[in-house]
Amino acid sequence: MTDLLYSEEEEALRAAVRDLLSDHCDAPGVIARTESGTPHDLAAWKALADGMGLAGLLVPEDRGGQGATHREAAVVLEELGRAVAPVPYLTSAVVATEALLACDAEGGLLAELASGRRIGALAVALNVAPGGAYKVVRHEDGALHGELTAIADAAVADVLLVPADDGGLYAVDADAVTVTPQASLDLTRPVATVTLDGAPGRLLGDAEPAVRRALRTGAGLLASEQLGLAEWTLTETVRYLKERKQFNRPVGGFQALKHRLAQLWLEVVNLRAAARNAADALSTGEDVDVAVAVAQAYAAPVAVHAAEEALQLHAGIGMTWEHPVHLYLKRAKADSIAYGTAGAHREALAETIDLPAP
């Protein structure tokens, strides 16, 4: 029987990450960043990656990483979700890193990503589900040509992992491509168009298994980020409703609101179970496809519901730009299509367990 409870080490990791993020990613600071031309907090990223060594959690020690598991990475992502931290952890330390881990021969670049010296991004659109079709670029005479859209965190990537039409996955330095920001709902995880015009690329390995592995892990661990978002919005809403008074009594005392919060609490508890199960399955390699599909099919609606309830129950103040709840709703909505929609994961689950369509 798998133990999905958090270990002492995982709780200690959580406390350390939360402490660091309270210093770097306070709500006014994150909102101010979204209004600037540089939404990413590279100081926070450096503290996480360089100071705490968290960029290399999924990389074995003999390849320059920490040799931890997906369970530890999930704890980090819960805290990053709680803070809507504008750092490329999911895209570089999880998705790009997993793609490189699938390319056995690649060592130097993997170690650089694990140390945080370089930031990587998989050049596949953020909405592509594990096993889904993705756009490739043309490989001709040793150079890459084409345009890829909706690439998350491309703006801060030092190296892009680009799938080409010859079936290969290529490492392309960011200096060799043109990155154009796209309009993004989630201002803390911006997407961009990447244009390759004869860019040189270094072959890493086969794209198909690397992309599938990267997107599957991204989808599985995204559920932990969505859990962090949902927990923060629920906790803050409960706190606000205890303080806010109407008719000379706390708003949280009204039964209708109690029922809404109780329902939300149940959803968040269930989300925690699904997210923990996905992280554990990824770390052990057992029933991964089922665990990831279940987690993502459930996580997106819960995270969006929690953020919508927070926005509504904060009333007037929740509608202001100064209150951070809009950051959580935008991240939850963007996450709901990242690495496949809930519907796509339900279809994948039905196929995996041979459940016929109604």
C-alpha cells in the first residue's frame, strides 16, 4: 500500500520553499512584475535553483542533479502555486528536464539545467496533451526553419528543445531564434512565438518519446501546482469571511456561505489525493498513465472553481487589481488547458482502462 502522506523531509522542504517565496514573491511584487516588461522573477528563480538546488530534483546525482523524486518536485510546485510565483520551474526543471532525461546521451545540458545555470523550454505549445499531436519545424541542411506558437516561458529560456520533421529533438540556443511575446491570460507564465530562420541545432535524440515523457510528467505535476492554487484561494477566502462583518456578524457565519466553503474544502481534499497519487506514480513508474489522467481530469475544474469562489466571496475588493485573487483565477484558467484539458484527459483515461464511450 502506497503512503501518500507527506514525509518529514517533504514538510521540511515545503517550509523552506514557502519561507523563500514569502521573501521574493509577495503579492504586490508579483502584480508589479506583471505590469512590467519582465514578468519573470529571476532573483527568485536563482534562489530556488542555485541557492536551494531545486532545479535538479528530478536529475540523478551522477548526472549533476539532486537525485530526488517527483514527490519532492510536487511539494515545490504546490508552494509555487500558492504564490503564483513567476518562475520557469515547471517548464525548465520539470518538462524540459524530463525531455532531456529521455535522451540518454545528453549530459552537459542536463547538468546545466539541473544547476539552474541555464533555463530550458520544450518548444511544444502549452496546450498539447501527453500523446497529442504537436507542431514541428523543418530540418534542412543542418538548420531549422519554422514557427512555433504558445511556447511557455520562452522569453527567459537560454536553450529551446525543438522537435523537427525528421523525428529528432534539437537543442537550439535562444540567441539563434526570434521570440515574440503573445497575448497571455496568465501574466505570470507568459507564452511566446518562436521563429527559427535557419537556426543551428544540436541533435539530442528522438523527439516523440522525449516529448511524450515530458508532457506526461508536466501534466502529472501540474496537478500539484493547481492544488497549491486551490488551497491558497480557499484559505484566504475563509480568513476574509471570518473578518468581514455584515449586519454586525461575520459574513462567514451565514449558512449558505458555510455550505459553499464546505463543498470547496471537500473538492480540494480530493484534489490533494489525486495530485499526490500522480506524483507518487511518476516516482515509482507504476500506473502512471491512469494516475496522471485522473489527476488532470479532476484538478482543472477544482482549481478554477476555487479561484472563482474566492473572487466572488471577496466581493468588491476581489474585483480590484490590487488584490491578488485575479492572478490565481488567470493561472487556474490557463492551467485548465495546459498539457491537455480535463476532457482530453478523461478521454485518455477511458482509452487506457478500456472504458467504452456512452
